[in-house]
Amino acid sequence: MTDESATKKTGVDVDMMVAEVESGARDATGLAGRIIIAIAFIWALFQLYVASDIPFTLTGLTGLNLVFNNQEARQIHLAFALVLSMLAYPLFKSSSRHRVPYYDWVLAALGAASCLYLLWFKDDIAARAGLPTTADLVFSTIGMVSLAIAVYRALGLPLVIVASVFVFYVFFGHLSWMPSAIQWKGASFGKAMWHYWMQTEGVFGVALGVSASMIFLFVLFGSLLERAGAGNYFIKLAFALLGHLRGGPAKAAVVASALSGLYSGSSIANVVTTGTFTIPLMKRTGFKPEKAGAVEVASSTNGQLTPPVMGAAAFLISEFTGVAYPDLIKHAFLPAVISYIALVYIVHLEALKLGLKGLERPTVTGTLARRLSGVLLGFIAMAVLAGAVYYGLGWIKTAFPGMTFWTAAVLFLVAYLILLYTAARHPDLELDDPNAPMDVLPRAGEVAVTGLYFVLPIVILIWCILVERLSPTLSAYWATISMITIVLTQRPLKRMFRNQGDLTQGLREGWSDFFDGMIGGSRNMIGIGVATGAAGVIVGTVSLTGAHQVVGEFVEYLSGGNLMAMLFLVAIMSLVLGMGLPTTANYIVVSSLMAPVIVSVGASTGLIVPLVAVHLFVFYFGILADDTPPVGLAAFAAAAISGGDPIRTGIQGFAYDIRTALLPFLFIFNTELLLIDVTVYKAVFVFIVAVIAMMLFAAATQGYFLARSRWWESIALLLVAFTLFRPGFWLDYVQPPYDDRPGAQVVEIASEMPDNASLRMIVAGPDFDNPDRIVDRHILADLGAPGEGGQRLDAAGLTVRLEDGKAVLDEPFAGTPFFSEFTDTFDFYGDVPVEISTVQVQAERMPKEIFYIPALIVLAFVVLLQRRRQTVPAF
């Protein structure tokens, strides 16, 4: 077999793998194929329709109610997902890939009917809430079975098994042969089916709502962007910028995957999109097949960490934690950037160890000063562009409050035409054959101008979210509309600017790209749609049975109440579940069960962990499962391209991703990494220190810094990295962080606290489950504006009474900040009162950054020793 035929065969194998995982392995022909395409296209149109103002406009014009509320949109959304999963994914391995058997049509009809039944009889169902009829039970049962079959087709057996275990617990958790520790009162068939299917506590809950309102639009946006040619553009731009460096193709793979992560929510799709080009070039420059594949796997899995999309789970995290989406992007930004910078450095270390060189870049003319001025001009241009986006459009909003939308639309069109005209003066980029010799890299400037207009929809997306503060749904809608405009017009306009004539041909090509992008977005959503439905079964079981308390108590027992041990157990649970579950479903399962427990255990040990940090912790380890042997699908995809061993590729990829596994543990204990409660200057300082620390950690784990490291040098680098990340760890041993004051002084202390201060307290009282046992919890109360202490505490949700020298707490009202935590923890009706036992005031102590000094001295010592053994330049 020739190299060319082997490459083609590998490409076919990889495409089939991606199709089976992402969009359906069936490529039906004839009428069945046209029906599948039509349903996918209509689904995408429906999602754009419900996200727009069109329903309200049509309702006003026609007098008919053409608006779908959130619950109705979820029902139709799942109906589309069930139908397409039955038609696009074969039921058995032996099933035809080119035709749709009759039983798949039947299953598709039943799945759609079970969802649309809720829509058609919505008024009757609302009138008999909680009292299901026989028809309700029949259609609920059909729906649950249809969902299980759809999940099996699209995602495999693991998620079906996990969801089935939870359903089994609902029906049989009350039986005597169940362990007493996990028994519950049980539920009738009618109650369970109503909970799962007929209301918004189960399948049609928050997860499916996020899928229907936000995730679909972001996936559609990414599909259109990819179809327009942005993926190819980002790859070529990354190579033009970085290909001349040591290990240049590998560094370009990292950057290209990071750029793809802006709009792609799939690590496997990232591997195939960039890997088919980058992996062969990495091999040609000296990387072994397994290492070339591992670099691509590590880059692509980290693509799901990159805001704003973050593998579609970002919207779920925002919904579950109550953190505004723009704030979530801020929290997730720094760890993602640090992780990618460290991966580029790991690639650089591998290149140093192998003695690799970069690809030849074009001859650069001019003096050194002229070249440096060109680089400086590029940075200034980027800064001006960023400032124009943020401040310029913000000024338009202020200057023309009634014209903001139309002014922004006109500016977008003007910028688009200018950039497209500039691009039309250069040949279109074609993705080169990676097996063909690449003698000279393309010029970065020449590559950049060919696709700068692809950045405009991303600018619109970020501007809508961060500047206009629109909802994620509306932001994605306008970004998608702008992307549709580009897809439909770029080809005919380029023909016009180039005087090539035949605009009709350009219009046909643009329509074809638009049609394929819409269908691709819908097919990519099939798995996410049914996965969020199945995750709703798990969340519904938790809300019906309180299973999270049982699982939490079990994990807490295994960890002995030690937060670090619990975090390790949760990380392992996420990795194990992630081997069989998609990232989104894995995140929902583990966060539903374990997030409250981690927060509770942290509070009992004195560490107040922000809920968003816990959810990001779970999310990170769910992503790492994509390259964890023996099931990591991203590693199998990369190995299919590189020709390497998939298990060894996965192991090497996970070794590269150890830095990513470290980050969640760090930001649990040091929330400054999530930019929580930091100023702009502090954020810049944290970023610089964290990057240095992560690079040192990478050097330690790779066994190479300036030269090959001795074992004790690696340990020293790890110690320095840890100190840079958590200097407060050492300071806590030298000086306690808080001064403990008696709880009776809480009102007085609250009066003296500054504006918007947070007051840290220890609350003690009888255990809700065992009133004879006294438990305590650390809490943090936000005091708000200055005022009398009792009033500030009351506004924070704490009603305090001073009795017999104690600060006694009344049971908080429903809806107040501490209601759920306190009522689940303390018995407010026993003989022993619940009280604030201690108030912890921030102690006056030396700055924690003082410990950077000994760390840097140790680093200087290691550098001095390794410089003597250094044989190649560090850069």
C-alpha cells in the first residue's frame, strides 16, 4: 500500500470514527437520506426561530400565538433529537449504513409522539398536575424507553447503564434487601413517571433547557464557522506564526486547537480538524507517532477549556451555580490560558530533548530594527483593535442609545466588506497535503489577511456577552446570524471583487455551505440533546430521592472527612465515568452528586470553597477522560491519524495533561486563579506568577529544564512551583490567618466592617439527623452597605439574637442565602440553640508573597547548576 493510499484510508477511518461519535454513522441514500437532511435543516431553523424576535412579531401581525415558551421549546428540541438519533445512528452494528429499516421509522415516530404529546395536551396536563392518566403513563413510558434507545445509539451503553441504576434506585430503593444506609421510602410508577417525564424536574429539566436555548446555537455557530473555512485559516495562521520555532508544527497544533476551542465543543472533532494536518508534519520534524498524537490529543482536549464555548458545559455551569455567564468566562479564562502556555512549553522541552529544529520561514528583508518595529506595530494594531471593539462600540451605545443595534450592524457590514475585499486580493487558502514537502512556511501577514473577516462573528459574540451583557442565547443568535451572512455572501462577493463573473455560481456555493453548515450543526447536536435528556433522569432521581446525600455521606466516609482525599476521590470518579460518558453528561452526574458535599466538607474544615470552583473542578476532570486509557476516544482518533498505538498515545497525552489535572486542585485552594475578588493589577500579577509556576511544574514533570534534570532538581522545581502557586500555605504555618473573637461580638464587629465586606463566622448547633451531636460550619456572610450590625447581618440572611452572652440564630427564611445549608445541617427546634460560636477577623500579618523570595533563590540555584550541563540553547 502506498503512502498516499494509506493516508486516504486513515482519513476514511478517522472520518468514520468522528461520524459514529459526533453526528451519526448512517449515510442514508435516496428518500430516507433526503428526509434526514430535511429534518436536520428544519431543526436548525426552529432553534433560530425560537431564539429570535420573529415569533413575537408574527404573533402581533397574525393574532395567533406563535411563541414557544421554554418548556415547549424543550419538548420540541428533544423530539428532533430523538427522531434524528433513530434515523442517523444504526441500532446494531450489523444494521445498514445506507438505508433506514422500518423499525427505525417506528421508533422515530414513537419518540416524537412521546414529546409532542406534552405539547398538544399541555393545558390538560397542567390541570391535573400530579394525577397522571393512563395515557400520561403510556406516553411517559414510551418516552423513557425511546430516550434510552436514543442514548444507546448516539452515545453507547455506559450512559444508559448509569441512568438505569438511578431509575432502579427510585423503584426498588425501599426494599428490605437494600443496604439500610441507602434506603428511601420509594415511589409509585405513576409518581416516578410524572416526575421524570411530565414536568420539568426530570428529562425536561435545566440541562435540556440549556441544550435547547444555548448549546444548540453555539454548536450551530461553530459548524457554520468551520464550513466557511475558519478551521483551515486558523491552522495555516498558527503554522505561519510558529512553524519556524523548535518543534514548530507541534506548537502550531497547540495554538490551532486553542483557536478551534473558541467555537468547537468536541475534543474528537478538534483532533480530526487540526490533527490530519499537524500530526503528519510533527512526525516529519522528528516526533514519534505516539508523541505527535499525544500533543494533538492534549491540545484538543484542552480546547474544551477555552471560553466562551467550553464544550457546551459552560452554560450548564452558569445555570447550576447561578454565576452570570460573563463572570464564568472571566473565572475560566486564566486557567485555560495557563494550561495552553504550559503545553506550548512542554512541546518546546520535547523539541529540545530531541534536538529538533523548526521549518524554514520566508526570507525576511530589512534591518533588525525594521523587523522589530513590524512586530511592535502588530502588537499595537491588535491593542487598537481590541480597544476599538470594547470602547468604540461601548461609546456608540452611549452616544446613540436608540441606534446601537443598527449602528453596530452597519459597522459590521463595513468592516466585513473591507476585510473581504482585502482577502479577495490574495488567493484562497487551501489546506496542503501534510505528506507533501513543505520547504518554506507561508508569510504570517499574507495568511492573516486572507481570513480576518472570520474574526468578526467571534468579536460580535464576545462583545454581546461582555459589553452589551446580553444573554448567552441572544449573543449566540446574533453571532450566528452574522456568520450566516458571511457564509452566504463571501463566495459571490469574492468573485465580484476579483472580476471573475458568474455570481450565480458563487451564490450556489454560498447556499451549499450554509445548507451543509446548518445540517452539520443539527447532526452534531443529536448526542448532546439526548445526553442532556438522560442527565435529566439522573438529576430528577437526585431531587426525588435525595440520593446526593447518600452518595455524599459514603464518599465523605471513604475520605475520612479530609477535603483533599475527597477531591482525589471525586477526580477519580470523574475520570472513570468520563471514559464512557460525554463530557457534558459526566459533568452533570458528578456535580449533581458531589458539588454540595465538597462545599459542605470544605466548610466543616474551615475552607470556604466557591461553588463555581467546585463545578469547574468536576468539569476539568471530565474533560481529561477523553485521553485517559483505555477508552479515551480522542487518543484513538489521534492514533488513527499518526499510525501509533492508541493506548500509548493516551498515556502520553495524559502525561502531558498532568498540568491540567493540577490546576483544579490549585484553584480550589487559591481562588485568585479564577480571578475571584482580585483587582486588574492583581489579576495581571497572578497571571504572570501562575504562568512561571506552571512552566516550572511542566519542566519538573518532563525531567528537563535547561538540561536533563536530576531527580532532586525536579523535586526542587516542584517545590518552587508549589510555592509560587500557594504562598499562603507556608504563611499559614508562620502566622494564623484569622483572629478568633467570641460569637457574642458579632453585631459589634459587623457594624465596624467596611462597605461590601464579607464576615467569616463559625456556626455551631445540634446536628439535624442526630440532635445529640454538635456540628459546626464555617460561613461567609456578605454584609453589603455600612450600617448597624444587626441590620447588616439580617440583610445577609442571618437573624441574630443576643441571649445569655451568646449570638443565637433563628431559622433562616426560605430563599435567603443560608436557608438550604442551615436547614440541612442544624436542628433549630432542639433544646440546644444554633449559635455563632466564633467570629474570625482577618489577622494583620506579613504579605504571603514574601515566600516568593526563598523560592526564587532555590530556582536560581537550579538554573546555575543546569547551565553548566546545558548543551543546546533554552529557546
